[in-house]
Amino acid sequence: MTEASLPWYLHANFLPAAFGLMGVIVGGLITAISNYFLERSKEKRVELRDLRRAARLMGANLSIFHGEVDSARNTKAWPPDPALVEYPSAIWVQCQSSLAGRLSPAEWRTLVHALMVVESFHRLVKEAMPLPRDNQAIPEATLEYFKHISDSIAAAMVCLDEFILTLR
């Protein structure tokens, strides 16, 4: 069979060009698909990093409050300066939207409950604390309430630690 009698798609001049074009198309598809998956992987890493950051910030803030409450319980004395005990509203506002979508309902309730008792502790120290603050003992009923606050904060800290460990 001569070259002139071959169909156009089998012609010697056409085949290299056709395979070259197919190579460009396949290469472009492979590049596009790999870029898509690389971008998704990058977005997931950024999201996980932001979630870890939010959980760590909340955990650190709760840890400070846990220390304040335990210090008050152990010394049975009011904190010396209520201005030192600030409610973590700024960090909560910053972190709540990223944590809300990823925490389980039980974890979310634990965290919100801890923040509610932190706010309660904050208000109690700022508003109900006797003046002057020099060596005034905390009543036993209040110390029992502080134990409840401490336990709630500890539960939220454990919850956040476990949440961080599950992020992969």
C-alpha cells in the first residue's frame, strides 16, 4: 500500500502532529488535575492550622482562668486585683466561628459551658467581691462554686486537647 492510498489519519505527516497534540492535551489535563488536588491539600492544611490555632488559643485562655480559680480556691482569698481577671471575649469572638463547625455538639456544649462559668467567675470577682480586698476570706459556698467552675474549665481544656489530637 502506498502512502497516497492510506487514509489521511494514517499519513506519515499527520501522525506525529496528532500524537504531539494529544501529548499537549493529556499533559495539560494532568497539570490541571494535579494543581487542583495540590490546592485542595493546601486549603485543608491551612484550615487545620487555623483550627489548631483557635483551639490552642482558647485552651491557653482557659488555662489562665483555671489557674486563677484554683489559686482563689487554694488560698481561700479573693484575687488581689479584679482587673487582672479579664473575661476572654476577644479570643472567644475570634475563635468561635472556626471551632463551632468542627466541634461535636457535646464538645461545643462543654466549651460554651466553661466560657459561661468563666464569665460568671469574672462577674463574681468584679462585682461581688468585698471591698477592701485585704485578706478577706472567700465564703465556703463560694469556694464550692469555684470548684464547679474549675471542673468545668478543666473539662473544656481536656475537650480542646482531644480535639487538637483528632485534627489530621
